[in-house]
Amino acid sequence: MFEYGLRNGLGKATHSNGSNYTGEWREGKMNGMGRYEWPDGKFYEGQFVNDKMHGKGVYNYGDGNLYKGEFQND
């Protein structure tokens, strides 16, 4: 959903490098709960603030290892 030309609400974005984000947007930035996936199998699922992993979340390294906990500014 767009508001004043910026993404707001729930949505998905696919980037030219093959990564994608599905989740909440506010004022055109990833804000709230979401999932970011890289083409190599890595992903982060959790809280975002102004396009950065920030708050509680899970990071999958793509090799079976996970980090669950707090993130601050990526």
C-alpha cells in the first residue's frame, strides 16, 4: 500500500540482486515485523526500524546455524 508516494502497511519488495523483503512498511522504510531473504539462503525474521534489523529476531546463516536474540542497527 502506498501513501503520499511511500510504502505504508504490509507489502513485499524484490530487489535486483535477488533479495526480497515481506512485512511492514512505514514512510517508505522497513519498519515493524518482517522477513528479509538473501538469494544465498540466508534470512532474517523479526523487527525492523528504518530499514535496519533492530529488536528481537532470528538470523539464519544459511548453513543451519541460527542466532536468536536482540539486534541493534543491523
